[in-house]
Amino acid sequence: MPFIIVAILLTYASALDAALCLQKLRSSELYDTFGVEGKDINGVDLIGAEARKLAVSISYHDCRDHCPGGDRQEPFKWHTFARQFSQWLLPWLALLSQLPYGAETRPENIMSMILTVGSPTLAGYSLILTALNNYYVASRFSQFRFPNVTEAKIVLIGLQQVPLRITHEKGALASLVVLPQNDEWWLKMNRLMTAEHTWTISACANLSWVLAAYLLTVIESLSDIGDEIFANGEAAGAIWLWVSSSICQLVVVLDAHYTRARQLLAIVIGWLVVAPKCDSIRLQSALSKANQKYAYVATHDRTIVEQAGDCPALWSEAGGSTSLYEEISSPPIFNYSRLFSWNICVDQVAEAFRAASYRAHKRQPVDSSPHNIWLDYVDSRCHINLDNRRGTQQQVIDYCTPPVEAGVWGTRTRWGPAVVSRMVAASVLALMVQWSTAGAAIIVVLYCPRTGLGCRSGAYLLYAIGSTIIWALMVLSGALSHYSITPCTGYSFNQTIPLATRTLGHFSILPVTTVRHRTFSQRLAGSFAVALNATGKALAMVNSVWIMCACIFQFSNVFNTCFCNASVFGNGEDSFVVLGLETMPEITEDSIRRAWIGAVGMALVSVALFLGFIWMYRKPPAPVA
């Protein structure tokens, strides 16, 4: 509303009267008074009184100096503004309510929305990254045959929205993987955290009506370009197409139950396809309840287990040992900040399952005493006799330690495995959607008379550049933050180091908790991470306001000035201004229509490719057990 009020006040202060200027030009009044010659649609001078009667354009300098209203905008037209705003912008704004939020506080949810609007590149990046993470986990766990593999895959996918940590102390992780008493933990955790942001009747209805309204409006605008071409919202509609991509992210994060992953339109449709579990309170509560009631660790007696207590295998960081607040904020747009720590946790859980699966395949029981043999009786659910999974604490730890003969190396880098390829793929697709939708908007206004880079196309270009810069700043801040809190030696799978000397590899992924334990480069990286993060958020706020202003200013004729209509940025001050579109040659109208069709087609194809990629990775292979 403030944008509308400002636009109205600006227009009524003083206004360019293009129709009156064209009338004076064709009647030779401007020629008789100032010697101004008229021009045709291509900017060619029309000499003589009879030729001037066919004039449709005027030089930029003559428009600025001699047309009524000078270099001011045309009057605000409420009926034009209301129609363009309600057809091209309002439906997309309504779709923002379908984005996944789920944070504990309103400021976090608002910042999530601001980052999404301010940087669709970042939203698309986090969306694709989430989808690829889901596929990575499911594909990796599909190799194992051991109890609770399916549940572990679902739990780890769902915990992308929390700062996940792993405890190896007292053999907690090994016990969680091996002990039959912890079967209930996996089942309860799976049920407690089942609350994904996915398809609902209201979401489907909203998407259907928005898409129907958009397609009908595009068809109507192409069939009748009209004399309000400068206030046309075709470009605004194209640049907001990324919203549909955002929604889609929801379905690819897979349902809580692998075999019932739901399907559904690029960022809204995408989130609906990925279905992230982003309810912060529910996730934290699920971890807390499961760890308190159902988590057990092995002891020095194979027949006795005790509750994990204050050493749960999987737990969530509450804050204090991370440089960025985004890591503990559950909206999935912040998944970029949790990528590395989550990836390392997944790696350690996967390697524990891999080692256990390898030894089970070799028919090796947990208790490796000479008198103990592998029992062939197969439990109906677990596929392995429960007695084969019992042992002392040290035996359980040894059972989940990757054996050398299995081909598993013992040390990783601080970033975790297979992360760069996912980041590159997510970056390419996010940039594709951002620049194809922004490019479509730029092309639509670029080919309006007078063609060339002007105020409208420049506004959309700045928005796309700003979105890309914000994405780069936020992703870099996440990487620097992770670097600042992790040891330079990476991490290993040795789970026997005493508590007093543990590091990241032994208490994965526990950050270096005190500043004095960090190197100078880590402290410097942490400071840079905070600075880049704050800069990115500030730019996101500015960019969100900018794109709203750009759309509203176009609808309200704020850009309808001699300067903007002459596209001075691209053509220089020797350009010309088209004043009369009612006599525009048919060939010119056809070229505009073709440019618009090509632009909208490009945007729709890129969104379809984006969603197609998500759909392709929606259903990875299922675990064998």
C-alpha cells in the first residue's frame, strides 16, 4: 500500500501528457514553435506537414523539453493499475503463503520469506540441494542390509532442518545402530517427526487458480497488446514464475514413509514435492522424547543395557557453538548453512551401518567370543536373530568400526564426502531458473518501443544481479562458518578416544567450543561469515522492496517518462520516444508479440526443466532391509 500511495502522489504532482504532445506534433504546432520534426516507429524523420500527420515518435530531447509535462511520468490510471496488479502480481504474492516456514519465531519466518523473495537463486539452490541430499541418503543406504536401515534413511532426511550432531561417547552411535533395544527408537523417531510441508487441498487449489489465471492473462495480453503497453504486466508475471518452482521443492524431500512419497507445480511446487519436515518444535520434541525414553547404550555386560541419558547418539545443537543463527533455524531455505555438518553426520551413520551390514553379511555376531556362533533363526521384522546383535560396549563399537578389508577409508575432510557435486548441480539449476525468468521479463520490456535497455529492463536486471550476489554471499558465509568451527584435520571413524581428548572425529560434529582452540584463520573466517551473512540479509531486504517497487511502478506509470520510454541506458540520449501506439504498424506489433511469446516460453521451459530435475530425483532406490 505505501508503494501505491507514493506512486499516486508522484503522478498527480505533475504529469507527462503523451497524447497531447502527439496531437501537437501531428498538427505541426511543435514544428511551428520549436522546429520539432516527427518520426516514424523506427525513429526516421518525417519531413513536411503531411508526413508529420503520420508521426508516432519524437526525439528524447524534444520530448523532454517541449512535450507538456516535460520529463515527468504519465498520469496514474487507477483502472490500469488495478487490472495489471490483480492479474500479474497479486496471485504470485498469494502463493508465498504456501512456502515452507516452520520456525519457532515470527522473525525467522519473515526472514525466510524475505530471503526467498530477495533471492530466488538462494531459494532454488536450497531446494535442489535438499532434493539431492534426499537422493544421496536413500541411494547410500540402499546398499546396506541391516535392521532399521529404512528408518535411518527417513530420519536423516527429515533432520536436514535441524543442526544435527552425533555422539560417539559410550559407544552411543554404535549402540543405536546395533542393539535390538534401539529398534523402538528408530520407529518412534520416525513417527514423532512425521509432519511434512506437502500437498494439501488448499495448496493444490491455490496453485491451480494461480496457473489458470496466469495462462489466461498471458493469452489475453498477447491477443491485444493495446496502447497500455508500457504498463503491461507481462514482464512482472514472467519474473515471478520462480514462485511456482519454490512450491515444488516440498515433494522431493520425500514423505515420512518411503513408499508413500507424494507427488505434486518450480519453488512452491518444488518444496511441496520435496516435503521437508520444517516444524522446529516438532523436530526438537521428537528428538528429545525419543532420546529420553527409547535410546539405550551397551555396557560392559552383554546382557545389560542402560539408557543413553545425557549421551544420545543423535541430538540437535541448541546454539552457542555455531557462527550463524541460520543453522539452528528450521525453514528449509536455510539448509545451505547446515549442508556440511549434516553431511558429516550422515556419513558417520552410514559408515556405522555399512560396517554392521558388512559383518552381518559375513555372518559375524556382535559378540565375537569363541563360544558364540551366528544364529540362523531370522526374526520376522529384523531379518537377523536378535542374539546376533547383542554384545558389550567395546564389541558394539568394534562391530560398527569400518574394517579395512571393506574398502572404507578412516579419515574424511572437514566438508564430508560427495558434497561438491551436489553444490555445483544445485547452483547451476538455481541460476538457470533465476536468469531465465528474469531474462524473460527483460526481453518482454526490452522489445517494447523503443527497444533497448531502459528503466524497466534495468530494474529487472538489477533484481537478478542482486539475487545472484545474495546467493553467493549466503552460501560463502555458510562454508566459512563451518570452516571456523571444525578442526583442520577433518574427522575419522575411531570411536574409542576418551572424552577428555575427543575432537570432531570422536564427537561428530561437535565444533571447537572455545575461541582459544581455533586457529587465527578460523577466527577470521568466523568473522567474515557473520559479516557476509548480515550483508546478504540486508541486500535481500533491499532487493525484495526493489522488485515490488519495480512491478508497482510499471503498473502505475512511474516508468512512463520520456527518459524511460526512450531506453536511454541502451540507446543514449540521441534516442527517440514512441508516443502513439494506436497506429503502430502490424509488423511491429507482430515482432513484439513474437518476442513476448519467446520470452514466456523460455521461462516456462526453464521452470519445467527445474521441476523435471526434482521429479527425476524424487524416488531413489529403496534400502534392502
